[in-house]
Amino acid sequence: MPSSESPSPMPAMPTPAPLGPAWLWKYVRGVAPAVLIWAIVIGWLAYLLYDRSRWTQEADEANLREWIDEARVFRKTLPELVREYLALVDARGLNDDPTLWKRKEIEEQLRAMADPTRVYQAQLPLFPEIYRLEIRFESWSATGSPPPEAIHWDSPAPRPRLRNRLQLQVMEYPLLGPQDPRPILHCEYRLHAFNKLQREEEDRRVRSLVVGIVVLTAGILAVVSLYRFLRRERLRERGELEAQAALEHAQRTALENELRRQEAERAREELDRKLLEQSLEAARQESRAAAAERAALELKSQLFASIGIMAGSYAHNIKNLLVRPNDLLARCIETGGLQESHASMLQEVRSTLGTVNERLQQILRAVRRDPTRTEMTRLDLGQLTRETETTWANLARDKWKLLISIEVRDEPLSIHGDLSHLQQAIENLLFNARDATFEMRNHLRDQAHRCADPAQRRRAILEANAWKGQVQLRAYRQETFAVLEVRDNGIGMTEEVQQNCLKTHFSTKRDNALFEGLNAGMGLGLSFVAVILEHHQATLQIESQPFHGATFRILFPCIGPARSTTVSAIRDPN
């Protein structure tokens, strides 16, 4: 950063002593400025003619240096990557994995920088054609270790032919400047221009004409300056005073500008620092989000494993327990001598045990695989609903004090699904409705016991004991979807519970489940249902209000044509 101190004025040149008569010295002093101006103009024009021959190449190299320093292919420039590579070489050595990866990253950077120049080769004027980019590591003897091998990129495009070889330019450029002279960029390129040489020749002729005109003009100005010398001499003293004042004003203005520039530089640095902090914070947030996603996947995997182990263990134990009853039933039936009604009942028990054994086989097959890996077949959602009601209606009425009714329309409701997974999902919804009715019955009993009037309390207790839970299973078609509804008159859910009910290990029914003699809720049922439905491309809708029951509506993509006529069939266990 340049200093903010004001520059000191240049010391005045001493006036030489007169060399002859006063009039001669005065004449020489008057002609000297014009001669000096003429010499400066001639020298300046000569320098322009000399410098013009190298101006094009210097401009090309300046553009290339800016392209190399500022190009960001992977959010970092080539000097930044080389600086990081040298730091890794100094810290870890040449053959360490991070050093080798950083070297590959530099090679990829060179390729990515140079590839666009090949895409538009010989198509756009002033667009360079890059034939080789090479990073050499020199001045390495002071470090005491062997230098790294050069990193290079060679264009697959052929070099220009021999007659155009002179147009191929070579540039050597220190990437990191004087701070670290080790890395040197070697670049071979050619600037593409359609009529560049013809224009340069025309420019030389024009410059020659301009030089002649300027020389003539300079001579005329020298004569005019001699004529105006005497008049300028009169105004010189006053001009010196005005120049001194202008110099002081310019110095003061320059100092103010420098102060403003420094203040703007500080503001820009502060803004860059804040932007860097924001970038770091965004990177940290992305890292935390990735870690949270990994943790969620691990938790999901643990959930599936826990469910599989627990359900598999229970199913296997129950299957073993059924071996002895099946054997005893077979012996009783084979013995004979039983009444026809008794034999029929034993046959029904044996058939039921066979169904239970088949269901246990399905459960064992299901829990041995991840719920995300489904075995899809064509299923009838209406038939699946009827089978669920047949399996659980009697048990629900006798043990749970729960009435299960179904409404299945007489139309095809074909879907693609995994039979075992869908049975478990529907049964989980049914068990969830059962627990909701248990909670509702407990709520009614608590309200009855809180009544102050004994007669009213007795009547309320009798009504609470007579209250029965109801669950309705409905299967019907809605546009292109096959819909399954599980509706209950249980305790219902608040908005907060609805938002969290599908989360793993979230449960609100632990105490009520224990009150009914069941295991405490683990918060796995509805989360398991959500995973199953996700892999069936099904949508779950929940409608509920506290103390007014809940409706779980599942929409499956339906396959097969729709039928215009429907017949409702409602079966009530009562």
C-alpha cells in the first residue's frame, strides 16, 4: 500500500552562470525550451516505433498472465493450488497421498483451463490457442530435497506447420511472484487473428506519416515558442507563484485522495473478511447437514435391524410352540370316535393353526429383509381388506371390546405391492386404532369418576363401561388411486401429535397400553408404516381431532381399468 505521506516537492535546479553577453544568454535560454521539447518529441516517437514492435506480444502475455492468475475452475486459482501443493511437499514429502491428490488436482486444473481454448480454436479473434502448459519447479537446491517433477498439459491439437512456426509464442511466468520463485509456468501459445499482419503493416505506414507530421509540427512549435518567449518572460514570475500555489493544492488534494483510498481499502478488506466468515459458516452448516443425514440413515438401518430381530424372534418362538398343539390335534382327529360337532370344531382349530403358521412363515420371510427391498406382485386391495377383517374381527370383539366393520366396493382395486409388508402396515394401523379406543375408554372412565354427584357418577361409569370402540375399514377407488381408510372413534390427536406421529420412537400411549395389559408403545409402528408406504409410492393422509377419533387414508397408484358401477358391502361383527 503506498504511503499516505505527501510527496516532497522536487528541488529547484540551480541557474547556470552566463557564458557570454547577456543578450546571447537570453537568446539561448529562450530557444532551449523549444529545442528540448523537439528532442523529447523525437525521442518519444522513436521509442514508440521501437516499443510498438513488442507491444502486441506484451499485451498477449499480460492477458495470459491475468487469465492464469484469475481463472477459477474449482473455486481456486492455479497459483493458490500450486502454493498449497508446495506447502504439502514441504510438510509431507512428494509421495504422500494428500500431495499426490493435490498434484492430480493441479493437472485437472490445467486441463480444464486449456480445454475451452481448443473448443473455439481458430474461430474467435484475439482468442489464444494453448499448445502446452507446464509448471516447472526450479531453485530447489536450497531446500535440501529433490524437486518435484514438472506438471504439464499438452494439447492434443497438432502444432502449427513449419511455415507458421514463428507465430508460436513462449512465455515463462513465475506463478507465485518474488515471494516463492520455485514454480515457473511455461506456456506455448499462438494468438489467433484473421488479418493481424496486414493491419500491423498498415499501422507502420500510418505511424511513419504521423512521425513526419509531428516532426514538422514540432519545428513550427519551436519557432513559435521563440516568438512567445519575451511575452512569457513577463508572466513567468507570476506563473511561478501560481504554480507554487497549484502544487500545494495538488499535494493537499493527493493526500486527501490517498486517505480516502486507504479508507476504501480498509472497508473492502472488512467486507472480504465478512464474506469469508459467511462462506466458512455455510461450509460448516453443510457439513453438519451431511452428518445429520448420515446419522438418520444409520438410525433407520438400526430401526430395521431391531424390528427384524424382535419380530423374527417372536415369530420363531410362536411357531415352535404351535408344533405340539398341531400334533395333538392330528392325533385326536385320527383316533376317531368324536362327535361330528366336536370333530368339526377340531378341524376348524387345526385350519386356524395352519393359517397362523402360514402367517408366521410370511413374517419370518419379511423380517429377514429390509423393508426398503420389496417383492412386488399384483394385489387386490379389497381382498386384502376383507382378509384383515376376517383375521381380527372375532378377537377384537371378544378380547378388545372393539367392533370392526368393513366397506369394500365391488370393483377391482388392483395395485402393485408386497403382500407381507402391506399386511403388516394395515395391521399396524389397526393396532394403532385399537390403542386409541383403549385411551378413549380410560378417558371416559376418568371423567365419570370425577363427577361430584354420586348418582350422576354411577350413571357415567355405567355409560363408560358400556362404550365400545369402533374401527371401520374402507376400500374404494378415487380417480387413479385405490384408497384404503382406517377410521376409529378413539382418543384422537392434537396438531403437535399429528406432526410427530410418523417419527421413530415417538409415542403417546405408553401408560394406557400398560393399563390394558399390553407392552408399552415403542414408537415404531407408524414409522414402520411410513417406510412401507414410501416404497409403494403410496401417500398417507391423517385427519384427526382430540376426542373425536382419527382417519388414516392411504392412496395407492391403481392399475387396471376403472368400473363405472359399484356395490357397497358392509359387514358388522354384531
